Amino acid sequence: MLTRGSSGRTAEVAGRLREIAADLLATGEIDVFVGYEEGTLPLRTSPAFLTRPDDVSRLVWNYMCENNLAVYLPGLKGRVGVVVKGCDVRALVNLVVERQVRRDDVKIVGVPCGGVVDRRKLMAVLGEGQKTIRSAAETADGAVVVAVTGDGSERAIPIDEVLSAPCLACAHPVPIVYDFLAGDDGAARGACPRERAYSDVDAFASRTPEERFAYFAREIDRCIECYACRQACPLCYCPECFVDRQSPKWVGRWRDLSDKMVFHLGRVLHTAGRCVDCGACRRACPVGIDLRLLAKRMEKDVLEFFGHEPGVDLTAVPVLATYSREDPGDFIL
Amino acid sequence: MTPYFGMLGEGRARKAFVMAREDIGRFVTHLAVSFEVCAPVDEGGVTRFVAVDPDGACGAWGPGGSRYLSTRPLKELFFPQQETLFAFEAHSGTQTAAVLRAPAPRDDPGLAHDRGLARTRDERRAPSPSGVLRVVFGTRPCDARSLALLDLVFDAADYKDPYYISRRRETALVTFACSEPGIACFCTSVGGGPFDETSSDVVIADAGEEHVVRPLSAKGEDLVRGFEPLQEAGERELKALRETRARAEARMAGQAVPVDAAVSRLGGAFGHPAWDEVHRKCLGCAVCTYLCPTCHCFDIGDEATRTGGERVRNWDSCMFPLFTLHASGHNPRPSRRERFRQRIMHKFNYFVENHGVAACVGCGRCVENCPVNVDVRRVLEVFAAL
């Protein structure tokens, strides 16, 4: 069962995670261990906060470990052990660089990542709503088998068809920083070469400005301002978000499209050179807004203009926090 | 005696009709002749109730068709996420005076929230004998029941919300009984059920090869009047209906949540350490409250320009820090722990004390859409076991 333990490589990883967590908790090196446990619905896992070695049997590892657990670190007191995928640890590196988390307070337990399943993609492949999936399981050979209710028929779907878009473009499936590595790094997905990482961004950029604006207008128009994207983002840790400011107010009482755009554009700009494309925002969005495209374009610009790749260097100063005489100035009139 | 399949009927039997499955589209067309029809429509994988074309654009929906709850809750047709309560104009001179006027209908295509909600009424249409102007087609019993709970707030003895009440008065609900409840459903644990009739005006249910159609109110009678394909239901269809219902209720029996036990303990649990654990993974977003069909908290403010403005009402969420932030800077609910507790307590303790019923219909939207799988069913189990 996908959310009830797993088979093959992922079961080995889960076993390693339990050993590491039990050891860290037993020796008192950490106060809390943050990992994944079985969720309450098929295709779901859920963040777990463990404080006793006896609890570690709850830990699981599979293709549904979708949450970026680094989001909890700024709010946790004491010493913490945390399970991270390749993208998650880059967010964690940013939190250390930005002095929101002390490196010494965290035991980083990395997992060589095979990618995570995009539930929306899976639903689209199945052509039915989630409520019809009564149970789901993953096979050792990398397929996802889904049992559909009613007639009880099963569908086997190759995992590559339903992986999250960020996973397909991931350059660092193996965590670049860790204290422990749970599993063999040969088991990770192959890294996506840089020339292919921005193919969707480039394809979109070739459209006319009108088409591009219409696309974003249609996407952002769906926003219900629940701020799940912001809350799920490890890098959105501002004590007070600009949209919550009362004086001055940045968004109007009557929140029309332009107000929603101010929020989303503001967020993209504020995470420029910091966003690690973990996909947490898009997964959290209850109305499926494409929050990735613009952020990915920003990532590409930062890379091309400033040569900066976020979250890969514990000593690199963030682009928006520094100035270099070599910074391009062509845009200054 | 006319067979009766209601759970919470009005105590008098009404007729049950039968129609062929394929006639459901014709029923929508029939309704659209006389009424504005709102139905669940898929917009990029997100379903919500919007005004549909008279041609029956919602053909995929039916008790035996696509079986799911809309992503967005029914409440927004009665209590929209944003609405203008009134507008004002400022006249400057020696003094500034405000002149109130009714809000202008907003026709900005960019405003998704307004589509199908506050549209200008078609003046050619007259209300039906029972006052119906708008039909919501394809609600689920849980969403219909949510209106009975919202009525307790917006149509109470001591407070009448004219905006909500007028929409409620002129709207009739055509509900699809749930032949196949979803895996996150727990309606039977909060007083509802897959065949619950609360607040519905017509219920359509699966009965083998046919649909059984049952008007439940004067509004419901207005809706089915003149729709020729309806035949009086016979024993065969009613037997099939009872079987469908028994299957659905058997499934729900396996998904029961100890809500009553939790409700009985929550009153004494305000300071319980269990809150430290149950809120821990909560990210503090408003997915659960905004998609909840019964959450009804709002914020009112003015959107003003130099020459006038509007008084606007927006949904608000107890999960946001701003919700209780005082002007002094003090916040009585300073962390997610207190805010999470507020959500649970309001639904399963305060609302019960005030109205005798929990503010939850068991639709499961908060369970399915939470980004980190916080599951209210598990939270209730924790408190039930105290």
C-alpha cells in the first residue's frame, strides 16, 4: 500500500530513517524528529513530529512524501532532526544562510530522491476525482498501482507520468548537505541537465505578451486568498506578510484581479534568488493555480544575470542581499 | 400511502416520481426556461457552482454521473467571498456628506467571485408562485444541510442578514442523494446522511436504471410542475432506491467519527495539553475554513476613493493572525495553537452551546484539501478519547 509502508527501495529508506531517528532521539542529540507518517487518505502522507524513540515505527518513506518539512524549522525550538529531499535541503540551506535556522541545531537526514507524485496529474490520468480511489499502492519496479472503487478495477500507471513538474526538472535529487543519508544515492532520479530545466519556461516565453498575460490572469483569477502557498513555503517566514499590513494597505478591500496579482507577483519577487522549486506552493493550492511558471522564470533570470543558484552553498550571500560591481546594469536607462 | 424516503421530512408525504437517467439534461433545460440555473462546473479541475447555459452544460452531473462534491462550497452562492453591502458618494463643499446608494452590479469579467452570484437579474423573469428565481442544481445533501446551519447565523431571531436571506428566499435546491459517498465523508456522524433532505427542495436519487425525483416543498413543486417525463414512481423503482440507500448508509456506517463523544468532552478541554499536539503540523492557511460550507466569519471594511466608496464584506478566517489582532498590537490568539483550537471549538463546542448542533456537515473538504493532511476526524477522535 502506497501510504501503508512500501516495498523495495523505499522500504529500505524507511527502515534507515527509523534507525537514524531512534538513535538521535535515544542519545538526546535532538529534541524532536520531523519526518513523514502514513496519511489518513490514499495517496497522502503527513508530517510527523516524534519525540520518543518508540514513536519511530510511524515513519514512512514513499512517493507521496510531498511536503517540504523545512517549513517547520523556523518555528521549532530546540534541536531538530528533519527528513529532507534534494529540494527540501536547499530551502533549509537558505534558512541557514538567512539566519532563520542555526545549522548546529539541525540534524539533516537526507534521502536520495526518486521524485514525488503530483496528485492532480494522477487524477487527470485517472479521469476521476480523488474520492473514487479507495486505496493505492506502489510497486517495487516504479509503477503506481491504483485501485479504483465501484468495479474494483486496478490501474497501473508508470511513475514518470505522474511525477511533479519540479521533480522532472530537478538538478539535485541527492541532498547536497546532510548529516545522514538514508539510502543509496544511486537510487535517486537522474539529475535534469540545465539545458532541459527551463524548456517549459522558454516555450511559454515564446508566446505573445497578450497570451501570457491572459494565462496569468486566468490562473490568478481563481485565487481564493487562502494563502496556503505562502504558508507552505519554507521561505515565506516574514512575521507579517505585506498583504496583511494594515498601514499602509497594499491590497484593497475589494480584492479584484489586480490585488491578487499584487500578492502573487510580490511573492515571486520576494522569493527571487531564494525559491528552490520544491513545488510546495503549487501542491498546497486548493484551486490548482500554476504558481510555478513565473517563479521558474525568475530562477532562470537570477541564474543568467547573477550566476546564482539558490540553496546550494552555505556560504553564498543571497542575490537580493548583496551588490557586485559586475552585476549587469543593461536595464538601467 | 405514497412511499416516503426522507430522513428529515416535513411529516407529510409528498409524491415520488421517476424519470429516465437521460432525462436529467432535459430537466435542467426545463428549469432554465423559468429560472436562473446554477450547477457545479469544472474550471481547470476545480468544481464550483456557477450560472450555467440553458442548454444543460452540467450534463456530467447526476446522482449516477460524476459523483463528487464540488471543490468550492455551496455557501458562496448565498454568502459570497466578497460582496458590497452598500456604496456611498462624498459631496465636498463646506461640508462633506455621504449619500448612500445601492451597490452597482459589478460586471468585471476578472471577478471570478461575482460570476453567477450577484449578476443583474433578468427582468423578464418573474418569481414562481413560491418565490423561486434561481435554482441550484446538483447540490449534495451535506451542502444543502449547511444552509440550515447558516440560517441559524444569518436568519436568527436577533439578527437578520438581508443579503443572505434574500438569496436564500429566491433560491431552490435540487439535491442529488449520494449513492457513493466519498472516503472522507462523515455526514452521518454530524446528524446528516447520504439521503438527508434538510434544506433541499427536490431530491433526485439513483434507483437502478432510473432516477427517483421527489419534491419536498412548495418551491420543489414549482420546479417539477410541467416537466412531462416525470411519471409516478412504482414499487419497483422505490425498491431499487431503498437498496441504493441501504448500500450508501452501510458504507457510511464504516466511516463513523465519534463526534458526540468529542462534543461532550470539548467543553472542559480548553486548557488541555492535547492542543499542543493536534495543531502541530497545521500551516495556518485558510483552506479548511474557506472551503468549509459552514464557516461563516467575515470582515467588513470600506474601499474608498476621493469621491466615494463601497462598504465591502469579505470572508475571514480564524486561522489568520490578523483575525483577532487588536489595534493595540495585542493578539488574544497569538499562535497557531490558539487559532487551531478556535476553529475546532467554534464548530464543536461554541456552536453547539449556542444552537444545539455542531457547525459541521461532514463533507470532508477540509480533510481532502489540507496541504499537510490535518484531519478533523482524527482531532475529534483525540478529544473523544480523553
